Amino acid sequence: MEKELYQHHLNMNRRRFLSRMSLGIGSVALGSLLIPDLFSGKETEEAVLQRLPHFAPKAKRIIYLFQNGAPSQLDLFDYKPMLNERFGEDLPASIRMGQRLTGMTADQSKFPLAGSTFKFSQYGQARAWISELLPHTAKVADEICFVKSMFTEAINHDPALTFFQTGAQVGNRPSMGAWLSYGLGSENMNLPAYCVLLSKGRGNGQGVYSKLWTNGFLDSVHQGVQFSSGENPVLYLNNQEAITKMDRRSMLDQLAALNNENFKAFGDPEINAKVQQYEMAYRMQTAVPEVTDLSKEPESIVKLYGPDCLVPGTYAANCLLARKLSENGVRFVQLYHQGWDGHGNLPGEIRGQAMDTDQASAALITDLKQRGLLDETLVIWGGEFGRTNYCQGPLARDNYGRDHHPRCFTIWMAGGGVKPGVYGETDEFGYNIVQNPVHVNDFHATVLHLMGLDHERLTFKHLGRRYRLTDVAGTVVKDIIA
């Protein structure tokens, strides 16, 4: 009788759900495709509603290639020949307008303009300017939307990086991936919705830390799962010696029963979250070794990404792994590549960084496209802010440094419903935005929109107020949406 009442309760929930949402047969079909177990009866109505997109998404998954340390847009994408013509001249005060400076250049009496030592050419139908450092990216220019008018208020790495990842400059806020996991769930029940990959390049590095992929005040099941380059990609996943899969299953069943009693007594949702994590780890024991095995990739793929893709922990290997994770239904794959902090000898350091990242970044786009996955996968490339047009430290044509510059910088996006082309424009000094500014909050609102989520409706109540990724700001940049 109790079982029949429970089933009746589930049926009533479904009817209420369909009635509220005014879903027709087509919408039901779409929902079941987006969420395979939508009507399986395994979840509550609240959980189902939480995971349903607010409207039809352009993208199903995201791969975010975060270039930690802030790449110089003036040496990669934002071509400013006037800086070379006026090389060494002081930046006019009318252009700088008293901008806040870091402690590294605040004591400079002059701000000598430093044009890029690298050659630029135009590529694709949009005639996008791309540096000679990025020949592979240039080949896929027609797939890319270059946003040249990004800006932020943060001027130092930690708050700027944290802002891009969590929507706030301070810690303990859920990261982008956690919000997407909370809003949409996972496409593959055997893999996490949110995975994190780390690599380090040849340049000056800035640290990354777990607060960047934290669940914050969301349930811990939404936290990013970090994959390592060692023998065990996910730590503590494998069974200990003499522990069989059957032993593990029995232990988890008994642990779940004990936790269920605790949940009845205390009502702490983290208890259920822990049970879900244990179950996920159990399922991952089979799925992870298969998806992280790159040795079976054909020679054509190795050639596409470059030989480093078979070296665990490299940027190229992580790009290939990101494709495999995304292909297997991971909702959000976050790469962090360190080494872009070009305060000194920027030409030498950025050349090495470009060599490490250019081929694999372009290969990821090509690989996704040839598999028919690019249209439903949003690829994002960019750092936490940009670089100044003036030199920090000694100045030479082939040796200069650039300080942090939050007022304008470039990121790019490809696939996932984004319209290829060039969006936004900076002044002839490459110092201020003159057309179509895009704030970090706008970026977040747009990314959520592409995933079928209204950034104003994706909220979580914590400490008496409702939080969201975009806090109380953010406007969707509709002009870059296909």
C-alpha cells in the first residue's frame, strides 16, 4: 500500500509539472532528450524542474580554455600600428585618465608606449587581425567570435580570476561550472557534470586553487572534480587491494542506509549530497579509465593536436581530454593553463605560451566540428584581464613587459550558438573601449543564455537572500548569438 501511495504521489507530481509548464507533446519529447531520465520517477518534481532549461538552448556543453595570467591582447589579437609609430613616447594623460594602477607601475614617472614586435595579418570573412604567433588559430578564424571589448574592475590576478570563475571578486561563491551543474545537471550519470584540468606553460605563472571550482553555498555534489595527470586521474577513486567491486557495493549500500537514518534525524541536505558523491565515485571507477585513455586515439587526431597530446598534463593532452569528456556528456570542462603573466621579457614568454596552446586550441575546434559537436559545444578562450599598451620596466623593440590592464582585452568564443566575427572595438592606443563594451557580468549572462538559462532566474537562496552568478547585473550580448 505504501508503495502504491508513493507511485500515486509521483504521478500527481508529473501532472502538476506538465500543467504548470503548459508542455505539449513536442516539449515533453524535447525535455526527455535533454534529460534522459526526466520522467523515470527517480527524482522529485523539484529536482526535475531545477534541471530543465528555461528555454531552448543553443549549446549543451562548455569547454572553457582559461589562459591564467592574462594574455597580451596587443600581441595576439588587438592590432595597433600606431603604438609602433609612437614607440617609446609617453602615454597621453588624456588617454590614461587617471586609471588605477598596480603597485608594479604606480611609481613610474612615465608610461612609454610599446608596440608589438610581432606581425599581424587579417583572416576569415570578418578580416580579424591575428598575430603571427597564432597560425593555427588563424586557420579557424571563420569559426570564432573575437570579443575585443571585454572589461572588468579587478586589477590584480586573484580577484580578477575569481571574478571570472565565480561572478564575485571574493571567495566562497559557486563557480560557473557549479551553477551549470545546479541548473542543468549531468548528461552522463557515470561522469561528473563539472571537470577541471590543469596545465602549466613556459612563462611566468600565477597559481590556481580549488576555490575557483568550488560549489560555494550550493550542495557539494556540484563542485568541480579535478583530474590529474598521474596514474590515477581522479584521486581516491580506485578500490584498495583485496577490496572487490562487490565489497565496495555492499559497503556503499550500508553507508547509504546509515546516512539515510541521519538525514531523517537532522535533515541536512549535505548528507544526501555525500551519498550521491559516493555513488558517482562508484560509477566513475568504470567510466573514468576509459574516457581518460588517449592511447587509442588515431594518428590523424594526434597529428591534429600535436605530439604533446600524448604527454599527460600538457595543454594539448588536456584539450584532447576535454573533447572526450565533453563528447561523453560532461556539462562543463574547465582548463586552466598557467604562464601568461608577462611583466618582463613578454616577447620571449608569449612566444613559448603560443607554441604550447595555439595548435591544440585550434585542433579542439576542428575536432569538434568534424564530429558534428561544435554546434552544441561552446568553446571559450581567454584570461582574467588584458595587458597595458605601455611598457613596464626596461623598454626595447624586442624586449618589453606589460602590466595588468582591466579596461579592455580580448577573449574568443566558438561554436555553441555564437556568431563568428569581431565584436567590440578599442581606441587607436588599445587602451579604452570605443564600441560595444562587454563586462564580466554580461559575459556570464550570455554564456548562461546560450545554455538555455535565464541568468536572472537561476538563483539560490543563501543566508536570507537569493544569489545568482551575475549578482545584480549582467545583460545578454544578443549581437553575438547566431
